[in-house]
Amino acid sequence: MNNVPPTSVHSAFAITLLNWYPRHRRDLPWRHTRDPYAIWLSEVILQQTRVKQGLPYYLDFINSYPTVQDLATAPEDEVLRHWQGLGYYSRARNMHHTAQQVVREYGGKFPTTYVELLKLRGVGQYTAAAIASFAFDEKVAVLDGNVFRVLSRVFGLTQDIAAPASRKVFQQLADTLISADAPAEFNQAIMEFGAIQCTPVKPDCLFCPLQAQCYAFQHGMVAELPIKSKAKATRTRYFHYLVLRHADKVYMRKRTGKDIWQGLYDFALTETDSAELSAVEVLRRVEALGGTIVSDRAEEPSAAYRHVLSHQKLEARFYPIQLQAALPVAALQELGLAAFSVAEVEALPKPILITKYISKK
């Protein structure tokens, strides 16, 4: 690993990025505002989401909820419905709660310093630094995946970026590099540089303005840096959904607890260790709910729907079932099921897996 670079290298690094940025930056709407609410909204949406995917969601949210007060007073189900398809739904719930906190505790005005911003729910070091610098020009360096990669390659840092202890090393370096005169511009520049120049795969080293001082390029280590330990192995879960219908209504339930998709709606669920659920078992489970199947309207189960999350893979099958009569109230209360019309189902916030199934019916 390189030693800490001298001040002249620090200065050259910042100057190079600040010269590169105006010529190469993408024209994104959140770069045309100093409104901390809009900046915060973009940062929450873009966590673990590519710009191309996140941009339509940002525009939808900023149009639907122009102010933090608008977001704070919106029903949670409505917020989750707007978020549908982005995944990591805890981000949406935290975002909603944070908006309420800003209105309740700060009079609808975002805190103006990094330290105060950290007191907001769901706002970590990166998001606080982004808002503090972009909205209020505070000299605090951001540290995201793009920044980790640029610093690791240019300065030869070999610490595992997945290890919490490594953050301090990278943060200290970033704090010495950030421009005192243009902290917002510097933070935007280094993140953009990592996003479009110093990319994870096939970085544009041939035309890189930092090539001469890049440790990884000079030592043939571009593909090896940054070092990141592998994530834990994913597990596969098998979901069997009973799509229970009576008349023109379908039964759905709101997911609770600390499992995936909290606050979203899906069908009556049976989870097993097997990809198959026999017809006998389906019948047994329906009867346990107090339901009776209309046998002459039986449909075949769906093919498997597969969905990949961060640390788990889902394989789901759907079993369309027409009931002779409405389910007993006791069964509905026990499972949290309720009957919804087609229009009502459309308006509910649902996991993308459920939406894909419904859209094919």
C-alpha cells in the first residue's frame, strides 16, 4: 500500500477532478438544486439503485410530494405504492418516517450541518455528508462505492472495503483530499468519476486524467482493487401463494414482522423447503381456512417465478383457487387477510414478484 500522499498530490488530485467534472458530468435534476429535501430524496432513492433506474422514481416522488411536508402527511401505503419496483422497501419506510421527523422536530426544515443530519432516522454518514456538502457547502467528504473504488486504485489502498474498520482509513484520506473552496463540486466530481470513468469493470484507463498518479494502473492492479470480501452465500426460499378468490374479490394480506417486504401486500403464503406443493396439501390448507374449492373451476399452478434479493433467492408458485363462499371472519383475522376488488388490488403497494404475476393474468 502507498504511504499517505504528500500535500502536493492531494492538491493535484482535487484540481484534476474539478477540471474533469464540468466536461463529463451527466445532467441530472438533483444537481440543479440546493434544496436539502430534493437532495435527500435523490440520495435515498439512489442507494443500491442505478441512476437510470432511479431517475423516473425521483421525478415521480418530487412531483407527487414537492415538499417534505407533503411526503410526511402522505399515507404509508401510498408512499410504498410509489416506491414499488425499487426494492429494499425499508428505505421507503425510513424515508417516510424521516420526513415526519423533519416536520415534527425541525419545523419542516432540514438540519444544516453534518452532525445534526446524522440525528435523522435512516440518515447515515454518506447521506449526511452528501446533504451537508451539496445543500450547505460544508467541507465533509462523501464515501460511497464509487469513492472507495477511486481512492483504492489511485492511492493503492488494499484494505477490505467491506470491513467496517476500513472506513476510517478511507474517510481520513477523503477528508484530506476534499477541496475547501468547492466541497460540493469535489464530492460530485469524485462520485461521478467513479461512476463513468473509474468503473468497476473495464474502467477507461487509457484516457484517464489520473493515469500518471494511479497506483493501480502503474502496478497492474486495476482489476484487483478495490479489495472486497465476498458477501455471504444466498439461500433459496420456496413460496407457495394461494390466490384465493370469491365472486369478484381476491384475498390479500399486508406483510408484517421483520421479514422481507414489510408493509406490502401479497396473497396467503405457505413457505416450504421444497419447490413443489401437492394438490392434496393445497386442498388441506384451503380447508384449514374454512374454505371450499369450486372444483370445476380449478386451474393449474403457475410456473415458477424467480426473484433475487440481496442475500436470498425466491422461487414462487401461485395456485389460483375459486371459493364457493367467502372465508370465515376468524380465518381472515388469523392470517390478516382481507377481500379486495381488482381496482383496490391495483392501488395496493405490492412486491414486484406479485405485480408480475397479476400482470400476466
